[in-house]
Amino acid sequence: MEDLLNGTSCLQHTDRKEGGVQTSQSSGVTVYDYCHIGHARAAVAFDVIVRYLRFSGYDVTYVRNYTDIDDKIIARSNEEGVHWKDLAEKFIEVHDVDMEALGIQRADMEPRATEHMEDIIRLVKSLEDKGYAYNVDGDVYFEVAKFKPYGKLSGRNPEDMRAGARVGVDERKKDPLDFALWKSSKEGEPWWDSPWGRGRPGWHIECSAMSGALLGQPLDIHGGGKDLIFPHHENEVAQSEAEADLDFAKYWIHNGFVNVDSEKMSKSLGNFFTIREVLERYRPEIIRFFLLSTHYRSPLDFSDQALEEARVRYERFMNLFSRVCRTETESRQMNESESESLQTVLEEMEPAFINAMDDDFNTAAALGHLFSTLGTLNGVLDGVEAVTGKVSGHWKAGVDGFFKSVGGILGFFENGLREGPAYFAVSTTGDDEGERKARALAEDRAEARKRKDWNRADELRDQIIEMGYSVQDTPQGPILIPVKQD
RNA sequence: GGCGCCAUCGCCAAGUGGUAAGGCAGAGGCCUGCAAAGCCUUUAUUCCCCGGUUCGAAUCCGGGUGGCGCCUCCA
């Protein structure tokens, strides 16, 4: 965990023992367009963090907000000739659908800026009353010079920033660094009544207002993408701490970017891929697996090759799951190899997994430990297949339980072993023409193999492959694996 | 210009003072009619370069080189 305020790098273990309520807030999205993989990374990272904190015994109240009124929304709605409210609604819906597809759990509270207008106005008013803000013709600005610690979160010096200030700053501001808390509305723009006339909130204030209203100060954890550190989170700190005279957040968590060819994926560069696009080509679990295969703070390069590798890695688990599922169980005590393997998994690999997660949510290392279960567990099946062909029900249940447990944290493997056959299921409908045909060919091939008619068998297999399936001959008979094609 | 991050096997990637996890790809073996899946073995005396601190550094410090980010909207 990153703590930019005082340089410590880990959540203190004492916090956990005290077991207090943990409040966590992540800056949500501004809803004016489709979410891309960068948004997905932030969402998955925080999803796993919250899941893990809960797993570890914290009582977490997780808030993720929507900024549903802002300049970009207004601009976009004008471009498209759609009412701003309808635009925001549409993209909230789109966001929710995409995130659900990725297995992101809902936050405990998902407030919208427009639902907290009174809180926002109250906060701005209070800042004005306390002398931290000034009103110029209905625009209210935060006076950065009045808040001495300004820059502490992002490690910036206000003097340096003034020296490098861009041209085109608003002449009416006392200082180029001052930022808008409230903006007066122009003709045709959405507005709310306020002590300064009709207007709307500035960008940063809604987060301060919503988190203050719903969680209070200080937040235990606040986070978002690295690009929010400045100015967004810096300004939230200024607003909230100036107003309440309390720390805004104890811990900050900022995730790294998703890159394309080593460059940040972003709207302005046009090098982004929307969640929807990627979901058309890869299953959500694979996207999650990909996103979690690098530590959340490091940059992560998005490419077909990287996604392909994630797929291959993920399928190693699916192969294991399927293999366990199709192996019959018998009710008996576990034999030596079964019980040893389960012991290794539960007493060595699971603790290793947890240690990695304890170390700043190191999912990359945690996933690494999961791979060592593969050899152990497949080895047991190798042994079983050579003898009775059946495993102990206890063993199967133990393996299932282990994966369900880690799956609850990672957001895949959640249903345990049965995800294997489900993953490779030839079709979901069952009456798929191609599937029936392929299955028939597979049966013919099994017959041919019995007759040791290898030429005929290989011919049939070629046909099946052409239909988009690979064949695995298992002790339980042939199975078809759909080969996903782009 | 200011501030900051990163550089580990062909590729991806853990590792923040104690002697280089894991995955992909590759090689060999086993299994298989052949495959697929799977198992076993194997692949960095070395962590961008140069100095320094230390008994000991990929890990700390200084200086380079290269890449990236924020400073304007951005997860």
C-alpha cells in the first residue's frame, strides 16, 4: 500500500488487530463515455483490495462515486444533441454493465454528484465563510495560498508550480493555482441555485462532499489512478482539510496505468481499448487475470500477446479443474498422495498466497504461488488415473474449497472446480448445430480408434479441428474443447 | 523548465541488505497409435552502466544512459 503522506509503505498490522471500521473510497469515473481497460484496471485493483481487506477481517464500507455533472459531460451532450442528464444516465448504466461483466462487486454506496448538491454547496459555503474561498461574479475559487500544506500529497511545491504555470489562466483568479469550487452557469447549461447564483460544482468538490457526507473524516483509505494524484486528490485534500481541520485520508492507494507500447492508454492519445471491445475477444476472467498479473502500482502493457499469455496461463487452471471434475469420486479416506497434496496446498501454498497479498496486495506474487499448486494437484491425478481412476470425495472437496477461497479474493475461481467444465463447455445452448456435428464426429472417431483405424481417426480429428474444436482423449472418453478464434 | 517513477533470463514478472519466485516460449524425457492435456528435468554466478557504503547489495547512496508519468481532461 502506498502512503504518499508519510512515506510508509505498508498498512500497519495494528490497524487490523484493532479491527475498526475501515472506510474506503475510490474516485469513480466521470460518466461521459465508454470505460476503457485503464478504468477496468483501477476497478479490478480496488475490487480485489476491498475483497482482501474483508477476507482479512476488516469491516469495510466501500464507496465509489460517479461524477455525473461536469464540463466534459456538458460538452459531450452538446456534441451529440442529448440532454446531459440522459448522457450521464446512459454511461452510468454502461459502466455498471461493463464492470459487472468483469466481476467487480458493487460498492456499498455509489453516490452521484447530483444527488449531493446540498452537501456540495454547504461545503463551498463553509470554505468561503472560513476564508479559504472567494467569489468572483458567481464563480467560487479555492485560495491555495491560504492552505499552507498545499502540495503535500503530490510532493509539489506551489512556488515551483507557479513558475511553470501554463498560459491562459483565468485572469480573475488571485493565483494561477486557485481552482474552481463552484462555476456560474452560462446560457443553456445545467444549474442549481446557490448562494452565488445559478451554477454547478467544480470538478474536485463533489468527491470531498460525498465522502465527507457518507464516510466522514479521515477516510481510512482513498484511492484512484495515479493520474488523479494531482490535481484531483491534492485539491480534495485542500478542500476537505481546510474545511474540517482534520486529515482527509489516512492511506492513499494509487494504481499504475495501462500502457500501449509503453505509452499511457488515454483518450487523448486515442490508443485506448474499451472494456466492451476487449470483452468481445476475451473472457472476463482472462481480462481480470491479465490485470492482476502485475502489481497494481506498476505500469502494465496491454497487447494481444499479453492477453494471449494470460489466456494460456488461465487455461492451465481450467484444465486442472476440468480434469478433477471428470474424475469420479469414491467415498473413502484420502490416500497418502491425496492427503499430502492437500496438506501442501493448505499449509504451504495458501499461506504463501496470503503473505503475498499481505504485502501491499501483491497479486502478481500471489498468482505465482497458485501455479505451484498445479504440479502438485495434477500429479495426484496422474497417480489416480494409473490405478483406480477415482479420487476421494474428501480430496475433491478440499481442492474445490481451496480455489473457492482464493477465488473469493481474486474474483475468478469463485465457483471452484465447476468453472473448469463450464469454461470449456462446448456450447451454452446445447442445441448448437456445429456442436452436435462435432460431437458426432468425435464419437465416430472414438469408434475408429477402437478399431485401431488410425487413418480414419486422424481424418475425423482434422475435420473436428476445422470446425473449431480440439479433441482431448481422456480416460473418460474424448472431450471437445472449443478453440476461440479472433 | 519543475516534480516523480521505472530498468531483473528471448518475452511477461516477483523479489527494498543475506546470497535470483512463478509463467510463456525453448530443450530433453515420460505418457499417447499419433496428438491434446498432464508429469519430470532443464534455461540468469547474475539483476542497464560507472563509482561508493557494507562482512555482505538486484535491493542503500552518488553519477551516467535509456524509457515513462504528472505539472491541461484523464483510472
